Amino acid sequence: MATFHLTILTPEQVVFEGDVESLTAPGVAGCLGILAHHTPLLAAVRRGVLHVRREEGRKYFAVDESFLHVNGNAAVLLADAAVEVADEHAARQAHEAMVRG
């Protein structure tokens, strides 16, 4: 499957950077699915769980409100807070902790 470059940034650090096959994000207006060679896009992302599929397997991230920019076979997610977690269940727990503040 074709890949694109994904970078997840917070004000403090680069949370993730690498080539991925797909990204699913909780957009403000609905779920966003991104594949390689996606049309240019700038979208608001709400708090929730990012699903990233790589050749090596899936990765999950709990993210706070953020912006997703897709252009030129690359995507950048700029988030107030983001944390990589082991699985979807842990991502949902981290998301709930972000909501509680």
C-alpha cells in the first residue's frame, strides 16, 4: 500500500514522525480518513483518538483539540497535547483524562 509522511507535533515535542499507510482522525465535522496522495486539506480536529496504520501495525494516539494539514503527500497534526498509547482502550482512557483536565 502507498504511504505518506505523518508528523504529530505539540508545543513541547515531536510526538510521532514517520511514513504511514492511513490516518483516521476525529474531525470537528466528522471522521477524517487520510490515505496517500490525499487532496490538500486543512481541518480542525476535536479531542479523541487517532488511528494510524503502518506496515508494522497500528498505532494509537490520544489527542487534544488540533489542526490537521495535508499537502504534497504529507500530513502534519498540530495538537495542544498528544500522547502515544499501546492500544485503542488506553487511547480512550487517555482521552478521558484530557477531557477531565
